[in-house]
Amino acid sequence: MPVLASVAARLSDERPLAGTRVGACLHLTAETAVLVAALRSAGAEVSICSANPLSAQDDVAAALLADGVGVHGRRGDSFDQYEAGIATVAAESPDVVLDDGAELTLAAKPRLGGTEETTTGLLRLRRMAPEFPVLAANEARTERALNDRHGTGQSALDGVVRASNVLLAGQTVVVLGYGWTGMGVAERARGAGAAVIVCEIEPLAALEARMAGYEVMPSLAAAERGDIFITVTGSRAVINGEHFARMKSGALLANAGHFDVEIDLGELAAAAVEPPVTVRPLVDQYRMADGRVLNLLARGRVVNLAAAEGHPAAVMDVSFALQALSLEALVSSPERFAPGVQPVPPEIDTEVGRLKLAALGVELDRPTAEQERYRRAWG
Amino acid sequence: MPVLASVAARLSDERPLAGTRVGACLHLTAETAVLVAALRSAGAEVSICSANPLSAQDDVAAALLADGVGVHGRRGDSFDQYEAGIATVAAESPDVVLDDGAELTLAAKPRLGGTEETTTGLLRLRRMAPEFPVLAANEARTERALNDRHGTGQSALDGVVRASNVLLAGQTVVVLGYGWTGMGVAERARGAGAAVIVCEIEPLAALEARMAGYEVMPSLAAAERGDIFITVTGSRAVINGEHFARMKSGALLANAGHFDVEIDLGELAAAAVEPPVTVRPLVDQYRMADGRVLNLLARGRVVNLAAAEGHPAAVMDVSFALQALSLEALVSSPERFAPGVQPVPPEIDTEVGRLKLAALGVELDRPTAEQERYRRAWG
Amino acid sequence: MPVLASVAARLSDERPLAGTRVGACLHLTAETAVLVAALRSAGAEVSICSANPLSAQDDVAAALLADGVGVHGRRGDSFDQYEAGIATVAAESPDVVLDDGAELTLAAKPRLGGTEETTTGLLRLRRMAPEFPVLAANEARTERALNDRHGTGQSALDGVVRASNVLLAGQTVVVLGYGWTGMGVAERARGAGAAVIVCEIEPLAALEARMAGYEVMPSLAAAERGDIFITVTGSRAVINGEHFARMKSGALLANAGHFDVEIDLGELAAAAVEPPVTVRPLVDQYRMADGRVLNLLARGRVVNLAAAEGHPAAVMDVSFALQALSLEALVSSPERFAPGVQPVPPEIDTEVGRLKLAALGVELDRPTAEQERYRRAWG
Amino acid sequence: MPVLASVAARLSDERPLAGTRVGACLHLTAETAVLVAALRSAGAEVSICSANPLSAQDDVAAALLADGVGVHGRRGDSFDQYEAGIATVAAESPDVVLDDGAELTLAAKPRLGGTEETTTGLLRLRRMAPEFPVLAANEARTERALNDRHGTGQSALDGVVRASNVLLAGQTVVVLGYGWTGMGVAERARGAGAAVIVCEIEPLAALEARMAGYEVMPSLAAAERGDIFITVTGSRAVINGEHFARMKSGALLANAGHFDVEIDLGELAAAAVEPPVTVRPLVDQYRMADGRVLNLLARGRVVNLAAAEGHPAAVMDVSFALQALSLEALVSSPERFAPGVQPVPPEIDTEVGRLKLAALGVELDRPTAEQERYRRAWG
């Protein structure tokens, strides 16, 4: 993670988080452990709970604990245990939080604010209008370019392939939702040789999808055409009983949204004539009354985490660098930030972009003196 | 132009521009004539000058004149004539303006404001801080999705092919500038079978280009690799003597930016050992001292207008619908708009997106009651 | 045309065609004039007729005539005049022929054989089983890679855009036929932002199209979905009355196959309630009884020639180099060739590939001694 | 595997292999077990050895054994054990063989011939000129369209991602070899957002790669540019010490060719200053004297098998259907086949294509009577 390493080197020198209590609700992975180490070397005390029991790696949790970090959550926790982890971290009154879903933020009400990493979390926070600032890490341009579009684009399809061993070329992939993540999933599906259909409710996103060459149609029409369905809407029950009734036998159903509510699992169970058969470890096959079978991947949980490795390290590198720099800004210059959801400051975004390009070995032009004069005169 | 037709039908009923003086500086094309007719049927008096002497169609000008519209400019006008056209329209004190380059806007200082259609124009207006509102038509999402990215992407390459008859497949195309237009040019060049190199000075745009799979490098390095160079930077002399010295013999040089300053024509002439030879109507071949030849397309003027038909009608349809609705808003609700460059109101953007999708025959999902409840609860 | 120039330089030295009578039926373009010059400098006497009255450039014809070449045909010739041109060249008993459609070959029965440039021509020749060899220039790998796939792919869409000024992004393009040319048209349409549907009757070609990510369906189903239809089948009436009855209003119909029989023009006229209106120079609009309008481009003639410039020079460069080297082989080593349609000798194909790569500035690896040993041992 | 199922249903009725001894050298996977069952239900006695100790699934082997099939080989076998398995099956004098690498074929010399599944195997067989027919399953069009291009294209990149967790977007991927498999790897890498460089020694393949938009250059030049290297040449040591000396630190090295000889492992070990460190289960990191590290994936073995699941079931479906039908033809009509490597009969290829399209739910046009007449008249 060269971008985070470069940020961490400076933070370790300057220790801008000395004495700061950081609460975090993140996926307990090896990459997260590197972020926690960076924050601690910057002077922070860190306490962490798991953003998703499916993604928690117990060896990571154990290593963090051994290292003096408060860790609350482990792989396979029940929903109650997951909630308890959040409550515990919130009860420690962190000064700032790092969040992935907004639940910790809303419980902890951190004095100096925090960062939020998911669209779902930001929707909720915007509605709640908190009295402290929350920096929308998820909406930074570097996040969009890496995490949402390319990171989830690759890993969601990777999850589908690992779960099912399907050959994507020649299949029809239906992508529900054309935000940044849906755009990435659609690009990668097309890049893998699939024909892609996009379903959207928002006219401008739908128009962009259509201009990018995808078919765009209502989801009930797409239900009859798709071989593989991937939900990335942030909404719920976007695939439901009406869709199941129309789908081809053998269809694969996967969710790449944060919560497991996008495919209506209750209606799927209700539509089936018998309990599902687990035909591969992460493929549950539901038989309909007319003999068709529908295959649910990863139990409807976020498929890139549940069936693959989640985001590539390169994605977390950028994401965590953004979050570390955002925490530094919240702690160092609290006066700069009004309450509520705020953008990550553009200079942080640009700095992360610059570090990432360096990591990729890409050099840029610098404007010439003449171009600078022109810009001053005309721009 | 079904989107503009749909807008025009309503404007003609409601006549919200009755008595309004509209000044326009636009390309004098058949599509522009349709916009002018729509504004006049909404009640406006219109006076127009030509945004570019190369693009003016004299039959269009004649028809408008015959119809009672003030028309100032014709094909092949000198720079002085072009400037005089702008001055004439400005002198008529229009209430609102439609502009393409900001020159009319800055000269006319319209009471109720106007719209601007180019990045270059907006840069200038932002610097000038006018005391009236200017709606950035060019930055509306429907404009980005249609005009900049897809419209110019297609037409710039179309201009290169018509001017030179080059086979794009197998060529290396260097795109200088990766704004929305550069993105479109790069996409279409790759889609035509070219290997694409992007040159940028802005880290976030450069990162996006790299993540989209393009090579990104400084322009002097790209100068040695390219077969075709296309400038879309809004800056000047981004290809200059240092580049000419490194280019391969036979390289094609085209500009798709608004002004003919992006390729340094003075340095090109200075680098050549003899006056250029016109080897096809829009290809001037410059011979260097070492025997290499460089081919300038369309004299460095905006290649999609000078060598092709400019924007497809589908693009102008959206663009002019946005501008007509923006003028209506400026006239109907002047109190809504603060001075300076302002975004087109999102509801106008969405309305145009909706009309365009209808024109493309694309239907969308509507959220279910359950999804609406979820959005209210969580969003 | 660097590849042909390189071939011509050697032929001019060696004069292998000294005293040979060459008959040619080709498009009368500037590129053809270069080929004729190369053959003449190799020692041949050349007589030429026009392969298509629409593509003939009269200035080229005049220059060839002035230069002592027999030229039969000019722009806008009637069908009878076209046939008379072929008869005249055939009557001169050429030793070898260069053909584009097989009509000259079948009329002239050249002693040493000839080359043929179109799929349609080869189909006919295979059926006729001539008593002399015909080298299938059209099936050489360099032709497939350049001419059919990339050359016609680009120029067919270029023809559609020039004729209609359509914005391809966001449109549904139906490609009828998925041979090499259809593959190229489909690739370029997708690369231009269109959604692409392929119609095929041959299972293996259809499977390849589907695996490449295109929708594949029967043409009557596609008729309801397409915005733009392009025929490249080599068959006739593949778009006919049944299709016209189902098409959306505003559909564009173009043919990129050799003959103007792929769109059934008789049934189109019969389906219309009035004579077509020419709304742009190469767009004839037919009105159906239910009010829908269908737009025929370039009168159903091969759209890349009739509405654009035909093949880019880079394509003709390779094609003509192949043909010049094929004629040399037919004349120098007639004993190598059995009667009937034969492949271009692979060493000619490889030589042209090598010259073309050199022209593109591409260097290749050479196998190491160790790799050669491995190949000898294992390969 | 619907295609094989459809073939198997007929074979089970007709029992064309009754009394035939079939020897097989294949990957011991679940899909292979289905093929074996199909052949046995057609009447054959089957004996099988493992084509690769890394890919053998011991539960599959056990189930086959339990079912009465002779199985020789298990996961992790030594090279000697692998050779012994081949010798055992060969010693049983099979009438026909199914092979994957030609070793069994050359050892068994089957009376009626066999099928071969790899380019490497075919190269060897062509050199050896056997006295019995070998049907080149690997060169059937359905194999090319599914197995080589799309199957290995997807699974090779899948192997790279699973081994390394790399984000492909923004990386430079160097593909060595542009046969069908290399074409597939290059397409999928570009489709995943990588910039792709192709290295080739054969001019026509190189030209096709270049026309498809890839950069093409000698491998030593590519060595300095790549982030990820994938070999698919069928040759040996195509990445060797000269390349290691030029590569960027952090480069990933993967082989997708049949044998683990394409990356020179001896020169890699020699270039390193210490034994490799296994940083992920299938990533061995070699440190060079100058501090750079190079990462070898899957020990240089075929990465789609060693690091992922090998071919998707959809690929094996087509491949095994081809092989089953080929064995049937060899046994039923031995007189049709001359000795040596022969193509799979086209009607088998077309039949498999037709069954695969049916499995994908794709319908085709049938030619109309008029089109048939035209074809008879002109074709």
C-alpha cells in the first residue's frame, strides 16, 4: 500500500493525532490493520468494531488485540454481537470516527466528526443532519476512480465467478443501479465479453448508461433476458417476486450493495417449492413451482466480500490514505468544517491522486510558463 | 430534434419570452435556426452573430434574415468582421444572451444574464465575475453525457478521418487534455482500434485516464510515439516546437478545442524549411529540416467543425433544449439566480434527460412503494 | 502507401511483368492509379474498367488515359456502360487479371489466372470452377486483418455518419452478417457507443458473435429493436417487407455489401405510400401507411463507397501490395498454381505483414537460439 | 454442461462405443468425470491418468475409482508418478485416446487414433507424424471461440487476481504470444482496465494485435514497461534473465501456457540474491541484487489451473462434447481419417456450435427461399 505508506511516514514524524481517540467501524482485514498502525504511529488511540461479520479475519483481530488495540467483533458474529461491538466503541466517546455504514457515527456522535465510506451511510447521515462534520470519503474523486468504479467493478464480478465458476463471455448480465459502482460493474462485465443491460430509476444516470452503449430497460423486462443479475442500488427489494416469476431457469442472483436487502430473500424463499439446495459452497439453488431453478450467490450478501477478497489492496490503499488525511484535517483544523456531510477537501483528494500516480509510475506534464500566462489571461 | 421540438411545443403555448430581446452568438447552422424559431415562437425577438466564420452556413443565414431575424456574420468572414458581428448584437442591449465563447456576454452585459456553451467561455467568465447570472450550459450533466463526451468524441475523430482518410486502427492517437471532451475523444479513438495515449497536467484527471486503461505520460514523451495528435485542453501551445522536433514523419496534428491556439502554428511554420504543401484540401504538409513531414489538419481550427459537420443533430437537440429552458428560467424567475457563473438548475437537466430518453425509446423503472419507504427510512 | 511503394521499388528493378498484359476491374481511385503505375513500372501493359460507376473518379481516369493506360468507365455510367467496359477489357485477352467482383475474370478467362478481391466474387468463382488459378486476395490474412475487418469496419460507419449525421452513441445498430466485414462493423459500432445486435444464419459465426458480447437474434426480432441497420451478408433481400413492417419510425437502412441487393428496394418502394423524399443528399425517406418513416442511405449501394471515401489509403496499400505480389507469382511461377480458387501463397501474406508492420513502426521479437532449439525439439 | 448432456443422451441410446477401450490423459476434475460417464454410457471402457498433478481433485479420482474406472494419478504427484500414470494407461492398449499434451498418445499409439487438446501437443504430434489419425480438438472453431479465447482469457486473469489480489485497472499487462489464447488474455486484460502490450515473433499475428489496438513491441522493451507479465507462447524461456534485469520492482510473472517452461525459473533463481519469500500462498517474491523484487505466481505453472479453477464448466462442456463426438467418429468411420493430425470434421464443429447456441438461448435466422435461390445462383 504505497500511498498509505507515504502518508504514514509523514504522520509518524508529525504526530498530528497525538492524544486523539479514534473509533472505527471497518472490515477487519489485513489492510485495515495497516491503517490502524498508521493512525497509532500518528499518536491516536484506536478502538475498532467489525463492519461485517462475514469479512472479519480473526487472525487480524487477534494481532490488533495483541498490539493493544480495542477490537470488538469476529468472523461469523450474530447480528446482536455486531450491534454490541458498535455500542462498545461508541461508548468510549471517540473524538473522531472512521465509519462504513454510519451506524457507529450515529451512535457515537463524535465531537470532531468523522469520515464515512458508503453511499448508504451518507444517505442516512444527510437525512439525520448531525451536529458535527462527516467527510464523505466515498465521494472523493480518487475514491470514485478507484474504489467504487474500478475496485468494486472488478471484485464484484470476481465474486460472481468464484462463487459460480461461470464463463461471463456470452452471458447477459443485468446491472441494477448505475451509480459509480454500477458503472464499474457494467464496464467490467462488458469487458469480460458479456452483453450488459442496465436498470435505473434516475433519468440522468440512465441516459449516461445508454450513451455508454448499454441497453437500458425496466427491471421486469430485464428479468426475462438476464443470465446474471447484480444489484448495486442502495435500495431494497429491487429484485423481488415479480422478477423471480419471469427469470430464466439457471439465472444467477448476486448483490454487490452494502446491505443484503437488495434481493428480496423472503420472496425468493416464498417462491420456491422446497428449501434451497447448496450446489456449490456459495450457491443456493431455489426450485420454482414450474421447475425453473434460480441460483442465489453468497446468500445475497455483498458478493465481493462474501465470495472474493473484497477490494484489492490497491483500492484500500487510496481509500485509507484519504481517511487518514481526512482525520488529520478534522483534528488539526476543526474550524474549517461546518456540521453535516461535507466533501473531502479537494487538496486532500489531489494529494492522494498525486501519490497514487507516483505509485503507478505515471509522470505528468507541468504547464509551461506560456500556458500559465494564457491561463491567467483567459482562464 | 425531438427534445427541442417537445420543449418548443410548450414554449409556443405559454410564450414565456414575450417581449424579451435575445442576443445570440452561435454557429450559424440548420440546428441553430430551429432553436431561433423556438425562441421566437415563445415570444422573443432574436438577433444573432456567428460564433465561427468557418462553420457559418450562408443559406441558413439568408433564411433567418428573410424571416426577420437580425443576422450578423457569414462564412469566411475576417476576424474584424467576426468582431463587428459581436459588437452589433451587443449594441442592441439584449435582455438575455446565448453564447459560445463568452465574447458576446462580456460585450453585452445582459440585464437578466445568459447561457454559455464552452469551457473556454466559462473559464473567462469565472475570472471576470459578471454582475449578472450566466448559466453554465456546458456543465449540465446532459451536456456532458451528450455534447462533450459523445458528440465531440465522435465528431472530432470524424473530422480527422474526413480530412486525412486515415485508418485509425493500428495507429497511436495522443489525446492532449482529459476533460469530458478529451475523455470522449479517447474513448472513440480506442473504439476505432487505435492505441491511445493521454497527456494531462491535472492529477485527478490523469488518474482517471490511467484507471480507464490509457497510457498517461508527459507530452514530450508522447510526441515520439504518436501517429495522430488531438488537442482538447482549452490551453495554448500545448503542442509546440519542442514537440515538432520529436515527432515521427507523417504525424497528423488536429485541434478539437474551441480556439486555434492549442497547436503553436507560429512555431510549426518556423520549424518548416518551406511553406506548407496542401496535399488534401484540409491537410497542410510541413517539411522539417531533417526531411520529416508533419501534417496539420484544418489549419489547426476546431477539426469537428472545420473538417466535418460539427455536432450531430442529436447533440444540438439536447444542447439547445437546455439553453431554451435556461433562458425561460432566467426570464421567468430572475430572483432565483445570483450573479456570476451558476449551474443549470437540476430540474432542467433532469427534464432534458427525461425527454432525451423518451426520444431514444428508453423506458425506466419507477421505484416501488416499498423502495420509497426504504428511501424515506434510510436515505 | 508505404507497403506498395516498397513492393513497387523492387518490381521496378526486376521487371518481372515485362510484356505481360494485365486486365483490371477495380474502383477508379487515386490509390488504384498508384497500383497501375507500379505494375507498369514492373513491365506490364495495363487496361482497366471501373468496378463501380459510383466510385469512379473522373480525374483519375483522365490521368491514366493521358498516361497511356486503357481506361473504360466513368462516374455515373449506366449499367450497360459498366458491362461494356468489362467486355472491352476482356476482349483484349489479358494474360492475368485483377478483379473486384469476378465479372472480368469470368469474361476474360485469363491464361495465367488472376486475383479476386471480394467474397461475392470468390463465391461465384468457386461455383464456376475455372480452368485457371484465381488467388483469393480477399482471404489473405493481411486482407482480413486490414481490409475487411478494420477498413470496411471504419468506412461503413463513416459512410452512415456522413450520409445521416447520426450520433452513434446511444443507438442500437443491427449488423446483418458476421463474416470478417460484419465483425469489423460490429466492433466499430460498439466502439462508437452503440448497442449492437448481430443477425446470422451460420451457427459458428453466430456463436463467435455471441461470445464477443453481442446480442444475437433472428432479423425479424432485431427489426423491432434497431435504430440503424447495416447489411454485410453477401446475400439478397436480407432486409425485406417483413422487416419494414416491424421497424421503428426513423430507422436508417444501409448496405455495406458489394451489391445493392441486400436491402430489398422493390419491397421498400412497395411498402411506401408515396415516392421517397430526399431529406439529405444520400438519405431517401420512405413513408409507410401507418405514418412511420424509414430512411434509406445511399440508395442501398455500398455505403462506404457511395457515402464516404471507400477504404482508407492504408487498406488499399496492403490490398494492392498483395495483388501486385500475387500477379508476380502467377507470371513468374505459373506451374505452382492449380486451377480454381487458390489461397495467396503464405510467404506473400507474411511478406506483406512484415512490410506493413515496418510502415507502422512496429518491431518484433526474434526467437532466441534456445527457443529455436525448443521448437525443433518439441514443435 | 448442457451441450455434453445433449450429446450424452444420444450416445447412451446408440452406444456407438460399445466394447471400445478409451485411454484418457486429462485434468481430474468434476467436469472430466461427466465426460467419462458419458463415454461409459456410450459403451466404452475408460482408463484415465492425470494431465497435471496440480489440477487433480482427489475426491473426483476416488469417485471414478469407486465407479470402476481405472484412475492413475492424484493431487501433488511427483513427476515420476505422473509419468508412471501415463505409462500405465498406455500399457492397456487403448483403441482410442483423449489427450492433453500428447504424451499418452505418443506412448499408447492407439489403433484408431485419438483427440488432442493443446497447441503444444499438436506441435509435437505434427512433428512426429503418427501412423494413426489425431483429431485436433484444440483447433475446432467452437474450441477457439470458447476454450482458448474466452475460457483461458477469463481464467488466466482470474488466476492472476486470485493469486495476487491485484487491481488490474491502471496496470500495464504484457501478453507474450498472440495465438487464440493470447488474444483472449489480451482482450480480458483490456476489458479489465489494463493497458496491454503484446509481444510476438510471427508477423501476421503481430499485425492483428496491432490492428486490434494493442501496443506491439519486442519483449525486452516490454520488460521495462510491464506491471504484469503473462506468457502464452508454447515456447520456452520467453521471459528470462535479460528480462528480469529490466523489470520494474513489484512486477508479477505468470504463465498461462501448458508447461512451466515459458518463464525461465532457473535464471530467475540465479538472478535473486536469496531464496524466494512466499508472501501469499501462490506468490513467491525474488529479490534482485539492486533491491527490486519480482513476484512469481503459482511457481510458473499454468496459472488458470494452479491459482483458479481452470476452465469454467461452460468451456469444458463444449470441449468435451467435441471430444466425445470425435471419438464416436473415429470408432464409427475409421476409414474417413488419414493418419496424422487432422481437423475435427466440420459437421461436428457445427453441431456443437448449434447445441451451444441452444444452451445460451440464442435463436438464428434461417435463410429464406429467395436467399437460397440467390446463393445457388451466385454463391
